Amino acid sequence: MLGDSMRAYRVLIPALAILGACSDPASKSNAQIPPLAQPTRAAPSDAATVKSSFAPVVRRAAPAVVNISSKRLVRVRPDPFWEMFGMGVPRDRIQGSLGSGVIVRSDGIIVTNNHVVEGGQEITVALADRREYTARILLADPRTDLAVLKIDAGAERLPTLAIDDTGDAQVGDLVLAIGDPFGVGQTVTNGIVSALNRTADPNGDPANAYIQTDAAINPGNSGGALVDMDGDLIGVNSFILSRSGTSSGVGFAVPATIVKRVVETAAGGGQAVVRPWLGARTQTVTAEIARSMGLAAPQGALVADIWPNGPAAKAGLRQGDIIVSVDGRPAVDAAAVSYAISSRRPGETLRLGIRRGSGEQTLNFRTEAPPATPARDQQVISGRNPFDGATVVNFSPAVADELGLDPFLGRGVLVTDISRGFAMNAGLRPGDLIRRVNGQEITSVRDLTGVLGRGGAQWQITIERNGQEVTANFRT
């Protein structure tokens, strides 16, 4: 067994700091510092010249990388020992986080990581020339860990980084990781793309497929830029996996394809990113499946189920088909297929390469948002029953996509939150699907409130959790 020093950690990059309540960003100088004269150099054009200097790339990209500080007021409890004697009172404290961001539109739209600004009540953006602006959040997307901010620079056109969403990055490409972690100066590190489409997200969400890099990611670089040798943004640095918890590890960046989708949604006034879905349940082709089906290699996604009248059904997919490519790009596994489709816009048409029987063919697939059928009907349950204090919602493909769940779990009522009351003591958890109450099948919130409204002191409830049904009896 490895000791604690050998464990791998996922490290969200911003350094957490306690900011004094008396700090005043407005007190810092807003005067623009004139740029220093730079020697003339040619941009790297081949493998030999790239060894000379990355300075031309940095000069192009660095002005668009900013520092972001976020403050929020938190209530701090006194020492529990003194609480027992009625001594000590809760205190309010300003807590802050520091990270980086990238200006992607000259009118002041900035992209960063959601965890940098999550819960922030006061967000300050410091430009590369140290000018500071108050920012507001246009859109926060926890699922991709991206947030889009807006600052008001008046009529000035700010420096930007172009988003390269062509997806043509290759393993071995040289990249730079640029951030402004502490507001005192930028950091630049170099490395290579060491892997693409890393879908093994530590949160278990296949909708994310990261760019993996060995470029050192320093604390506070969350939300910073991962740029190619053209000086274009190919990813937003998000986290590292490190045995020591330091920057010496493997870095992961959200690909520019996803970044552009989130930015476009925010700039267009959207409050949430709409992700298309396949409309089919798939599983990765394993070595055993490949052998049983006579495949040369264990690659692709096997279609196990089809949603009635969903996009997969309309495209002509069938159970037993194997998706081997999306728009001409190989589909390594089921997560890669899910990511390739969810990263597109609803209404786009893709080409799915499939293997059916012993032959291969191409299907035209039109992307659609997952349907909110049945309607959401979210309610907080109250009263003398086992669900008192639980927030419930009708389960649908749209709800499943929002929460990263399998839409094929079937009809039912999903518990999304437990805040208080009997439900907390009864052991209910967010993610539980309510199947039966007192012997009655529960297929909607209306069914649930109906049976609860009849009251009673004895309750038998059946829920589905992690694929298993659990039945318990309660007295209220």
C-alpha cells in the first residue's frame, strides 16, 4: 500500500487566501503602465527555431490574460468548546480566492473557471497593465467548470485571445500555459500536449474531455490560457493531478470547442448551456465485446438502447450498432461519443460512422436538446411524512442531462436536495429515485403529493439508489 506521500490528488489551481475586510481595490493605481520596448524577433516557424524563444507567442497572448480575485462573506463559528459554555459568537469574515482569466472579446468578456468565482459577491479583474475593474458574472456552468465575466472598459477595445475551436491539436504539439495567479505578474510555462479527449473526469461526467499537458501549472492559474504556437487559445487550464499537491503533475484544460460554446451562450444572453444528447444508451466496446463481435480492436460505442423518437432513432440507429466515428473522427469509447455530440449546438448535422453486422455505413444525425418530458414540476415537500424537507422533480432526459445522470433510469420522481426535516433523518439523499410509496407506483410529482396528502402514521417507501432498489418502513 502506498503511503500518504504517494497518493494522487486533484488540485484546483487557484490559491485560497483570506482577504482583509479593509482591503480596497479602488485604492490601487489605475494608471496604465507604458509597455517596455521589445527587441525584434521572428516568431518560431519550425522545430529548430522554436528552440530559440517563445517570446513572440507570449507577446501576442499575454496581454489578454488577467488576474481574477473573488470575495465572499462567510460566517465563522466560534470554537465548539466555548460554545458549550455559551461563550463566543459567530463572526463574519471575508474569504477570497485568486485565479486567472482570458479576455476573449474586446468589449470586456472574459472566460475563467467557475470554481474561481463561485459564490463570489465581489469580483475584481486586474489587466496585464494592472488596471482593475469590477466584473459581473454573465453565466456560470459548473458542469464544465467555466464562467463568463463582463467588465466595462468604456469605448476601449481590449486585447483578446482568438479561440481556436478547430480541434486540430495533436499529441506532441508545443503549448504554453499562461496565468496571472497573484496579481503581481504573469507566469509562463511550456510543455506539450500529452493526451487529448481525456474523458475520465474525476467527477465522473463524460461530457468533459480535457486536453492533457505536462506544462507546469502554478497555483492560481485556474482559468488561465493554454495557447498553441500561433498564440491562439486552445484551452482553459482547470486542474492538475499531482502526488504532492504542487504544480509538478499532469495538467488538464477545458478544450476551446467547449469554451466557445459557453462564451457564445453567455454573449447571446443565455443563462444555461444547452447540450445536445445522443438519445441512445451506449457502452464502451471492451476487449471481450470486440472478440464476441469479431472486431479487430476494442474501440467504439455499442448502442444498447434507443430513446423513442429521439435523435438517434430519427437518424436510424439500432440496438447492436457500434458507433466508430463522429464527423470522420474516431470514436474511442462511449464517453468520447457523448462528448463529441454534447459539444455541438442543437440543430447541427453530424455524420455518424457505424458498424452494423459485418458492414459499415454513415448516418446523418441532427443534434437535439434532451426533452423536458414530463414537465419539471419541482416542489419542496412538507408535512408529516418521510419526504418532509426534500426537493423533488419529475425525472426527464433534460433533468438527467442537467445533473449528469443516465436518462434511461425510467420514469419517476428524483430527489434533488435535502435541506431539513424528516427526510434528512430518514437517510434520503440527492439522486434517489422514488419508485413506490405505500405500494403505489410513483411516476410523477403529482402522484407523490397525492399519496402523501392522504396522510398516515405508517409509511413504506421504495427508492432506487445506484441501480438498486431499497425499501424501508417509517413511522411519523
